[in-house]
Amino acid sequence: MKIHYYPGCTLKQKTTALDISTREAMKRLDIELVEPEGWSCCGAEYPLTEEKIAGLAAPIRVLRQVRDEGGDVLVTTCSFCFAVLKRADKAIKDDPLKHKRINAYLRDDIQINPLTKERTTGFEDYNGEVKVLHLLEFLRDRVGYLKIRERLKRDLKGLAVAPYYGCRVLRPQKEMAVDEPDSPRLFEEFLQAVGCAAVDYPFKQECCGSYLSVSLPAAATEASYRVLRSARMNGAKAVAVTCPLCFYNMDHRQDAIKETFLDFTGLPVVFFTQLLAWALGVEKSMLGLGEHRVPADSLFSEAPATEVRT
Amino acid sequence: MRVKLKAGRDQRKFIERIEELSGENVFACYQCGRCSAGCPMASEMDLLPNQIIRLVQMGLAEDVLRSKTLFLCASCFTCESRCPKGIDMARVMEAVRHILDPKGKDAFGPGEISPELAQEVPQQVLVAIFRKFSK
């Protein structure tokens, strides 16, 4: 199966662990990932006011490119990219005025082929032809857990992992419509499919502090602490995330969390794709574990999972 | 006894502008407080989300525009998913930020982040915060 894949800015630079583990895992499932030619940053934030529609141009340009390359599905792993792309696509389909204005703007977009220097312009309108899927959705709906189970090479022995959805995958519920916003099952089912035990805990869809991480670090430290503590109290040996920013707030911020909240002793944070890749038999060196501040190596050892220490 | 509040011209203008920008009907709010109850940043705020929307209903622009709350909203949409009246509070917050003085100071601009931190954080957070909190 060949599928369009949008890594986004962060996966290409800072959080390559999410990108390489995704690529390795997909190889094991016989899925070829194709990046849309000349993709740009999605904008990270979907514009929330009716007058700031310029923010729709970048995601729609990416989606139009996927369509022009013959794709009808775009898969992404970063929750921010997923939300922006999916909401922009929905806005174009639901709002004729936005459709008209964004397409009018993008029609005269010029693309230059990096090799031949050939210029292309006069693009066809984008009408919502591409379906944006989060990799978790794609695995559930297009690959199927049955196929994943058939391909498993390692037994994760029911490792207790707390699924962390964060904000963007589930909400706003009207637009994302991935799962129930307050009692989701998507991530849990995925963890069970790869051989983990999904820990149920009340903070799985709470906010990690998001971008307040740079403007008000103390607030993000506290928000991330609440999530991690809740996961730990409910027996988790690790927290699984989908978003590079959740990862940053909960992993890179753990020193600050430990300094502020003395009861907290640490908990590894991993990407869901690292668990998937590991279960599918990918070598440890291809998981990007060097990017973790909180060592997660012990989770990925051939030794029985009962020996994992957190 | 029934007391009827009537918005003046300036107040009406403010309310209409917020509704126009956000696309939300702020008068749908009946002050149940679920938005504030679920808000992860409520403890840092000077005005809670339900108080912001009440002040918008009354057209009290000044009180809303000087609130710290506008720059504590992380747009996590927890309030949106729980509002029994279907109001997207994050959109109301964004609409209020939108009408702040365009010549005013950035709430958080590129000068306020140290080069070391800018090197360390994921790119998405820089794009996101400048989109939200600077002009």
C-alpha cells in the first residue's frame, strides 16, 4: 500500500524519533510512505476567527498537492498538524466563502521544480478531495489491528502504558470527530493491539500546557505533572504520546517537574510509533531513543517486561 | 422584581464584533461554569472563562480586554467539548485577542524567548505561540 505522509516541521528537525519510528514501523507493515512534493509548515494553529483565514492557505496547499499527485488520503502523526490539516479541509468543504477566497489566492501559486527549474501555476481548486487521517486512525481503519497482530515479532508482555491523547486529536469534537472526547478508545485499542496493557486514568485527554511551555513554563510544568502523576498512580510504567509538544512538555520538562513537585519520581514518555515499531521487530537503534531526556531504554529490552524499572 | 439590562451603543458594538469574529452565540451561555471547571489553566487566571463570557454578554469590553486570561488559554478545547450549549469558548477568546489594540505590545513576542530555549523546543511551539500571542 502506498500512502501520502505529512511529517511536519518538528519531525524533520527536533523530534526525529517520531518520524523514523513511523517509517520503520510502516516498512514492516508493507506500507510505502510518500511525502507530498514541496510541502510546507501547516501553520501549527488553526485560525479561530472568521477574519484570519490566511492561515488556511498553507494546509490547503499541502492537501491540493496530495490530490494533484493522485492521493486521496494524507496520514500524519503530529497532533498539531493533524488538527490544522483536518480542520482546514473541513472549512473548505463547509464554508463556500472560505473555499472561494482560499482557492482564489492559491490559484496563482507558483511552484518551481528544484531540478528542471520549470515553473507551474494556474492550479485547480481544492474541494476537499483528500481525507486527513491520524496514523492511529489509519492503523485502525485502513490497516486493521488484525494485520498488526499477525506481524508482531516481539511480545510486549502486557507492558502497562498510559495512552495520552492531549488536546488536538479529540477536540473540538464537532470537527475532529475521531472518538468520544471524554471517553475515547482509539489509543487504548492500539496499545492492546501491539501487546501492551492500556492504563485507564482520568488525565488522558487533559492539556499538557501546550504552547504556554515557552510563555509560562511553570503552568506547563504543573499541567504535565498532573498528567504524569495520574498515570503513575494508576500503575503506568510509561506514557505514550502522539505529539512532539506533549513529548517535550512531559519528557524534557521532567527535571523541572521533579524540582517543583517532590513526590514525583519520574516516568518514561514514548511515542506510540516507538512501541509499534518495537513490537513489529524494528531494531532498538532505529527508535530514536537518544532524544529522550528520561531514559526509556529499559522499556525496549529483550528481557521480560516485568523487569522494567521506572 | 425583574431587572432589565440594556446594552448601550458601544456595548452592542463590542458584542456584535465578538460574535462576528468568533461565529459563536455568546448569549447561549447560561453560566453553568463547566468551561471553568474543566479548564487546565483556571488556577492562573484572573477571570475564569465563564466570567469572560458573562462580561462579553454585558458588553464590558474594557474588563475583558485587560484580563490576563486571554494569554493563558492554551486552546485545548476542553471547554468546547463540555459546553452544554455548544459554545466554542476558545473561539471567543481568540476573537477578544483579535480586537486588542493592533498597535499595542505583543503579549509574547520573539524577543521574549532566550536563544537557548528557542533552540531546544520543538518548532511547532514557536509557530503556535507567535500565531496566538503576537501580532
